[in-house]
Amino acid sequence: MKPTRPKRTRLRARAKQTARLPRLSEDAVSALEDRINYRFTDRTLLDRAMTHSSSVQEFSSRFSYERLEFLGDRVLGLTIADLLFRKFEGEPEGGLAPRLNALVNRDACASVSLKMELDACLILDTAEEKAGGREKVSILADICEALLGAVYLDGGMKPAVAIIEQYWAPLIKTVGKRPKDPKSALQEWAQAEGYPTPTYEIVGQDGPDHAPQFAARVLVGDFAPVEGRGNSKQDAQREAAKAMLAAREIEGYVADDA
């Protein structure tokens, strides 16, 4: 049986490991804190929120943004749901759900990430940098949610909500008119044109267990099938429907979605 190292030795080893982890520069941290109007008490949380798993392969993925992204996704969803619930009084769930999806989906989070200039703070390894990781929508969306998770852990719900209210305000204005769910829009179009009801199939899944990415394919009549990706099977199907709508240049839906 392998002897257990003394607690002091384990603590020293952990401290050495932590000291070697990638970190943001003081200038980068200060500039980002200015942009989000929040000062971190524990700046290592911000380091982790900006760290892609590729840059901590020698340590553990727990030092990347993945766990914080999981938490921030829930913080964002609850906050946006609350804002919509208050803003659209009397609106049924069927009117709130598509608005929620439009505000918390990957594209929305990625756009906010760019407004916060999080792409400049992202910590990647050389290979992922060369592969264009700093411009990938999925990564930009993840670090946006990871930042919210880090703020929540560091300062609680109040500052996280303040950041969401600040950066999502322009997006919330765009959902005053109830967005049409792309799957419903595609089905309406197919029926109007005499095509069979669109059919969907899940054709792939990757990513970590806590944040999987699904790929879905939609088929309509004899048209070439198209695919979409999302954090859930439903999101992937919606993205596939959206891609089919765009491919067919269906008038009305594309204009409303722009």
C-alpha cells in the first residue's frame, strides 16, 4: 500500500501546482474589471473563468472555465427569466420561453462576450490559438457564462445580476415582439408549401458530460438536409430548423430573426 504523504507536503505540492497555473496580467484584470464595473476579491476566479482547458492539460480540467461555465449558465438563465417575467406581465409561458432562449443561447452569449472584450482575455495554448479558438462562438459563449459564475462565487447574485442587466439590456429590447420559434416557423412553411412535416434526428454528441454539445439534422421533402448544434437536443434541433429556414430564404422569418 502506497504511504500517504503528510498533509504539509500535500499542501506544498498543491501550492507549487497553483503557482504554475496560467494567469491574466494585472493590466488585463484591471481593464476587464473596469468594463464590467466589478472588482474581484479572489482574482483566481477570474483567471479560471478565462482559462481554456487546452492551456491546463498538464494539470486538470478543473482549473479551466468548464465548472464556472456550468454555474454561470444557471445564473444567467435565472436572471433573464426573472427579468422577462417582470417585463412581460401577463405573457403566458409560451411567449416567455422563446424570448428566454433568444437571450441565453450561444450566439447571444458570444455577442456579449465580444462587447466585454473577453476574447482579449482568453487564455489558450498555442495549438488552440492557431486553430482560431479566440474567435470560436462556442468558446466565447462559454467564457461569458464562466465570468458570470466567477462573479457570483466572488460577490454573490447582486453583482452578477448588475452585469447581466447592463450587457443584456440592448438584447432585451430586441425581444419586445415575441420571437417565432424556428421549428414552428419551419413547420408552418412546410405545411403551407405542401411538404411533409419536418423530421429531426440527433446525429452527434461531444463535449464534457456537464456541458455536452449535440448535433441535429432536419429533413424537409427532397431538400438537402442541414444540421445545427446546441447545448441540448432541443437547441440543436432549433438551430437546424433555423439553418433550413435560412437556406430556403424563407421570407418573413429571416427578417424577424435578424
